Amino acid sequence: MFFLLTLPFRLAFGLLMLPFALLFLPFLLLRLVIKSLVVLVALPFVLLTVGAALLVALVAALLAVMIPLLPVAFVAFCVWAIVRSSRPAYGHY
């Protein structure tokens, strides 16, 4: 409701300020160009940092899953070593 009540005033003010807005247009375009250049220069570094962070997170997640499984792997290794050492030795012909 407030938007509709103030609409005529904003339209009139907008029409009065149009010449000044046209004066600022080149500066707005220059700002857009400079921001675009900054983004193009910074984008490779941002992507590299994001990739490194994802790699670190993946390694951390793998360690978080694998470390609790180390006792099970040790028991499996012991069983494998016992079974391997108890096999009869066959002669090679």
C-alpha cells in the first residue's frame, strides 16, 4: 500500500533525476568492467583453493572412515598370515 501511495512522487523524482543518472552511466559501466576484470583474475585462484579444500575434506573423510576399521584389518591380516604359514610346502618341479 505504501508503494502505491508513493508511486507518483517516485515517478516525478525519477524523471527529474534522469539527466543526472545519464551522467553517471559511464562510471557505472566502468565499475562493471573493473569488477569483471577482478573476477576474471581472481577466479582461477578461487577455483584452485576450492579444489584443495575439497581434496583435504575427502582425505579427512576417508581417514575418519578407515581409522576405525584398522583393528578389523589387523585381525584379517593375522588370520591371513596364519593360514599362509600353515600351508604345506609343495616342491617345485
